[in-house]
Amino acid sequence: MPSLDHLLATEAAAGRECAGCNVCCELPVVIELAKPARTRCSHLGGCLCQIYTERPKSCRAFNCLWLRGVLDLALENRPDHSGVLLDAYVRQPGNETRIVATEAWSGAADLPQTRQTLESLAAIATVIVYYRDGRQSTITSQERGDAVAPRVE
Ligand code: SF4
Ligand code: SF4
């Protein structure tokens, strides 16, 4: 089980590479480029960033939870295979760590293995799931750290 510190550590884990994945070039907002969420970046050529050496600061800073080593190394957990991009942030006010799970394609967040991953992460921090169709759900564990059934709102 990863710790809160591990959730928020931004560096890529040793031995992990984005390789052919570019999910974070589509799903998140890139403020510097005025790129909206869920829109393929105009600088993406095939699987590669065409302005890699000059890419914006937010692109340089972003590493998803798979790349940070929070999720198991298995390739099926990488966002281009799982269909779910995971990130964590500290919500203010309140200083509460939250995990954000964003679907790249419909149904991905409900696949049994992914659901299991999200529910186990909910033991560490509240998980907000953003579905492809615009729905949103929250997965929490009422007693963090304990093996209790997650509550889904
Ligand atoms: S979603 Fe993760 S693995 Fe995929 S390109 Fe972005 S940081 Fe790399
Ligand atoms: S600028 Fe490059 S790294 Fe940033 S979102 Fe676009 S393609 Fe991806």
C-alpha cells in the first residue's frame, strides 16, 4: 500500500517509461497552451510531442501515478492500456489529499481490476472518478488504513 508521501512524490519511478503512452497529452488541461481537457494536444504528432524540448512547464512537471510507481508496474496499469489516468493533489482549504481518476474511454473505470485498484487506493485518500460520459463519483473508505468496504457516492 503506498503512503501519502508516495502519492504526492512527483518524480518518475526508476525503470518506468511513458514509451508509447500519451494519455496525459489528451485528458488534462494544459494552461500554457489553452488546451482544454479531453482534447488531443495540437503538438502531438503520432505518439510523440513535436515540441518536446520546449514543452510547457506543466507538461514537464506531470507524471501520473503509474509513472510515479504508485501502481503496480504491469503494463495493463499504464493509462494507455487501463484507460484511466490517475493523479493526486492536495485540496485546499483543508489540506486533504485526493486522487483523481479520469477515464480515457467509456467503461474503463468500471473494469474489475481497475475498480479494485481504485477501491484499494481509497483506503489512503478519497478517489474522485471522472467518467467519459461526464458522470462523476467519489470513492471513500470510512476508516482509512482498515480493510473496510469503500463507500461509493
Ligand atoms: S499518462 Fe502517465 S505513462 Fe502516460 S504519458 Fe502521461 S505520464 Fe507517461
Ligand atoms: S506540449 Fe507536448 S507534452 Fe505537452 S500536452 Fe502537448 S504533446 Fe503533450
